[in-house]
Amino acid sequence: MRIDKYLKVSRLIKRRTLANEACEGGRVTINGRTAKPGTEVKPGDIIEIRFGNNLTKVKVLSTAEHVTKEESREMYTIL
């Protein structure tokens, strides 16, 4: 699954356009490498998202196309 879509589906970022902009701005990394919007994500990857002074670091547990709000919390664990 693409990183921009994963961030939206998992509700780490509210909209896909914002996820796209974050990736293009170099604020998202996967396993220590800067991610482009089309970079693939798989279970086990470590994602870091920087917004201002905030750093969110999560481990991907699963990727699913459509999930409910409750299920979206089970797609990752916060590190």
C-alpha cells in the first residue's frame, strides 16, 4: 500500500492530500529513509512523521484498504 494512502486509512493524517504534502516536504520517513507519496509500506516498517516540533513514530502492523475508525487503531503501534 502507498504511504500516503496508509497514513489516511490508518488516520495518522486526516486527509490524503495532507499526507501527500507531508511526504513531498520530506517530513515522513520509512525505516530511516525519506518517503515519497508512492513509497510502498508493509507490516514491520517503522514510520516517522514530523509536524513542527512533534515527532510521531509508529510500527506498521497491517495494511488494509477499508477499515472502521476502531479498526484503524489496530493498524499500527506507537513507539
